[in-house]
Amino acid sequence: RPRVLSGIQPTADSFHFGNYLGALRQWVDLQQDHQPFFFIADLHAITVEQDPKVLRERTLRAAAQLLAMGIDPARSAIFVQSQVPEHAQLGWILNCLTGFGEARRMTQFKDKSAKQGEGAASVGLFTYPILQAADILLYRPHFVPVGEDQRQHLELTRDLAQRFNSRYKKTFRLPEPYILKATAKIGDLQVPTAKMSKSASSPNGIIELLDDPKVSAKKIRSAVTDSGTEIRYDVEEKPGISNLLTIYSALSGEPVPVLEEQYAGKGYGALKGDLADLVVTFVTPFRDKTLELLDDQAYLTAVLQKGAETAGGVAEATLRDVYQRVGFVAPA
Ligand code: TYM
């Protein structure tokens, strides 16, 4: 079975609809006929300052959410990045293969460091995509299910894999991004041309999976649209309506053209009201399940430990090859 790997940062109390529709839903689906590795990227999280207590809580909340949405520990290795030390170890070697200028071109670094002022950004934030390449390459996956914002990091990953393979010996598989066009970039509800984002969106622009469902319904009903009346998918002219149609279609399984027909002649209020109901129906059981899982931390940490053992076995074997090829002396 082809391997898949992906990760998510534990940097918020809840995942949001961008995470879910852009990536996590594909994680759940791909479990069926792939060999999956899914992890919580706590090493990446500390590239910006985190409160230790909050980070630990959010990591467990992330695990609970992944299980609640259907990641099955019997099928998937689900683990915490810091529990598999090979990520950081391979990250170092890839740092040494990456050009400074090459790392500088990463647009996420440019955006995030511009916000803090470049001098204040950590070196970890700069090498963030290189650690991400290590995360991926260690498992030699075929596919990496992510949203559009990760595409550039995957290109760097492929470049580094290629470079290592040609400098030393073929070691890494060149992974393919698995990005579903329809949901690759879920928009902010208030600024629909921008992506829904835990760091950039205002609270009203983002639907959190663990929010009170009533709050989420209200956010949908107050989403920014346009001064027209027609319900039509048109990203240029109607980014707000198009974003709502995208979310509606993804949650209901109805193709966008079917929805356009269904809402022909109806007002924006009707679309928003129905979508709000759909969101409530989705998040209510999800939230209950997550809160239930969070009550049993011993279970969560045991699942994560088992995941780290499975992942660690694969990661260790890859790193051993890498060390040997780079020219490190093996311990006796
Ligand atoms: P993160 O934690 O920011 O986001 C997790 C996943 O959610 C996707 N996503 C979106 N998709 C569509 N529309 C949106 N508005 C939206 N917002 C977020 C992201 O594309 C991502 O797939 N660098 C990664 C974490 C990571 C990783 C890895 C991923 C670390 N190592 C190795 C894959 C493989 C990140 O920050 O994702």
C-alpha cells in the first residue's frame, strides 16, 4: 500500500474549517487504502514562542480532535513529532544541504518574519521548511495531503530529496503533494480573498471545530458576501459566496452546480441559514466526541506512544541509511 504522511501544528485550542476541509478530511479518507503516518508538529510550533503548559494541552487536544474526526490508531501511526528524535536529526543534515538563498525564498517565512520584524524572527522559523522536509522524507511517503499553502514547502522537499539522492545515493522517494483543488484554500469568512488562518484571521473570520456550535452558526450567518443577489460560484466577482458554496459542497457532498441550481432565485440569507445548520450538524457530535476523548488522557498518551513506536521504527531505519551515506562512523 502506498504511504501517506502529513502533520499539523498544535498552535490553537481548536482546528478550523480550513485545516479540516483543506487537509484533515483527506487524512481520514486516505487511511482506507494507504499506509498512513500523521503527526502533531510540536517542534514546528516552537518556532514562535509558546507557553509550555498551553503547548502541552494543545498537543493533546490535537490528538483528541484527530481521533474524533476518524483517524483510526489501528490503521494509522498517529504521533507527536518530538517523540521521534529522527525528525530533528535528519533536519540538521538537510539544513546543511540547503542554500541560504533557497531558504530565504520561502514565502511563509517572508510573511511570518515580516510580521515580527526580520531581526526578531527565530532561526527556527527560517529553517522551518527544512525540518518539514525531514518530517516527510524520513517516511519515504508517496503522497502528502495538505492545503495549497504548503505547496512551496513540498517543492523544497522534493528538491532536497533529489539533491541528497544525487550527491550520495538514491535514498529518498520524491513525494507528491496531494492537494484537492476544490478545498485547497478555504477563505476567511470576513475577508474571503484571504485564507482562513489561525494566525491571521479575526475571530469572526474563522470557524473553529470546537467552538460552541451556536457561535459557528452565527459566524456563517454574518459572513461577508457582496452587494448582489445571485448565488453563483465566481471567485473573482463573488469570493464570499464562492467560499460559502465551497464549504457547503464539501460538507454536503452536493456538487457546486447542483447547489447553484437549488438556490437559484433565493437570497443569500437562505444559503447562509442552511449552511449554518449543516455546520452545526457536523460540529456538534465532533465536539462531544473530542471532549469525551480529552477526559481520558491516559488513553491519548498511550495511542501517541504506540504511534511514536511505529513511526520511530521507520524513521530510525531511514536515518541509519542517511548517516552511513553521509560518512558518519557507526557506533560499534
Ligand atoms: P498547519 O498546522 O498550518 O495546517 C494544517 C493543514 O491545514 C491546511 N490548511 C488549509 N487548507 C485549506 N484552506 C485553509 N484556509 C487552510 N489553512 C490550513 C494546511 O495546508 C495544512 O495541510 N507546515 C505545516 C505542518 C507540517 C507538515 C509537515 C505538513 C509540519 N511538517 C510535514 C505536511 C508534512 C503547517 O503549518 O500546517
